[in-house]
Amino acid sequence: MSVRELDLDLLHQRWAETGYIHIKGALSPTEVERALAGVSDAVDKQEQIRTAHLSYRNDQEHSVRVRNAAAASAVLLDLVDHPAVLPTLLELLGPDVHVLGSEAFVRNAGDAPLESWHTDGGASLMGIVLDPASRALQLKVQYFLTDVSEPDCGNFTVIPGSHRTRPRELGDDCFLPEANAQWDRGLMPEGATQILAEPGDAVVFPYNLWHAVAPNNKGRTRRSVIIRYGHLWCRPLDFHRMPAEAVAAMTPRQRQMFGEFEGAPHPADFYKLVMQ
């Protein structure tokens, strides 16, 4: 799919009004199985790191999060410029697409919400509301690899249109007290909705969309991968520089998207994407 094949008017209307784009069936069943294997590989490698008493991040008992997952499993590199999603990225961000991070999630059962309401990117981004007509500043793509097609399966939960709202309280941790006061009482904030997604669906959303993770009381384990994007002048969040073995597995376009330029690049190289 090319950018020209997108319904650009509808894309921008949905982005401006709701703050997210749900791409159904972005991954084929075969690609879903490959990505699931990549998540398992990344989790296993991260467990080895934990056992060696090195850096590890397990947010809570019910969830495992592997940061820089694309470095842990080359299979997940296929997701960073997937043809079902790349045209939308180019349209929303522009041609200087930079991968800022990649995360693999495994979320197990939990009767309480698995993640509180928050925005992404720290206190500075929390206070920035863009003009609806502007390019995106930072966004994420979440690929759902297991079935969350009914509520309370650990669903990604959003307040459509909240990306146009500057929170009243700008905390250092990016959590949203005005929404979490209801969430903590088992109530959905006004306008909130759980995204119902099938394996292979992808959701594109910006840093400032108010979002959370619903309870997972259906007895299923939810697996997903998130890729964070910005512009080539943005600093990555999950890595200083990708490991050499990960770079060796990348295509030329992927290397550029991870900020890997050979030799002395021309300044203009940072403003256009290698398309092969």
C-alpha cells in the first residue's frame, strides 16, 4: 500500500477527531505467529539478563515489558516498517521517520486495571498540544498478537479526542489524576472506550492521547508489540545505539530509521526516507 492509496481525508479526519487509527488485519496470521515467536524470544533473553543481575524491567507482577525488543529479536524488525503501517506513518509524521524505541508486552490476568491513565513522553510532552493540522511529533504503533476482541482482556483503553486536551495537572510521572480518580473506583472516565482488536490488528496513536490498560479477567494472556516513532532529530528512548548484530540484520531503510548512517551523511539525508 502506498500513501496515495490511503483515503487521506478520512485518515486526517479520524486522527484529528479521535487521536488514533485502527488498522484491521495489518499482519497476516503467519506474520502474527512470527511476531509471537519474536516476543517469546525477547522475553527469554530478557529473563537471562535478569538472572545475570543486569538491567531488567518488569513493571508489575501481572505484566512483563521488554524494552528495545527489536534488538533482542530480529524477527520484530519486520514490524518497524511494515507495509500495512508505513504509509500511515509517512502521512502523519513525514519522511524523516525515526524509531525511538520498541517494547514487547506480556500481560497476564488481573482483576484491577493493568495500567493507569497516562500520556507518553514525560512532563514536557504532556503539556504540548499540537495544532490539528500539524505533523505528528511522536506516536506509537501497537501490534496486537492475541485476541482482545471483547472487553476486559487487558484491552488498550483510550479517551477519543483527549489528545486535544491539555491535562489540568502536569505531573512528572505523566499519570492523569483526573481520570485515575474514577479508574481506581472501578469506573470508566467519561468517553473512555476499550479497543477491541483481533490478532494482527494495529493501532496508531500519538504521545498525548490519554490511555490505559483495562483489567484482564478473561483468563487470557495478552501479547503485543509497541514501536515508538518520532523524527530523526528526536533522541531514542530505549537505546543509545543499536547493537551491531541487530544493525547487521536490518535493511537499508531500517538502518536509517534507527539512526544508523554510514560515513558522513549529507544533512539532507536526515529529511528523506530510503524507500528500498
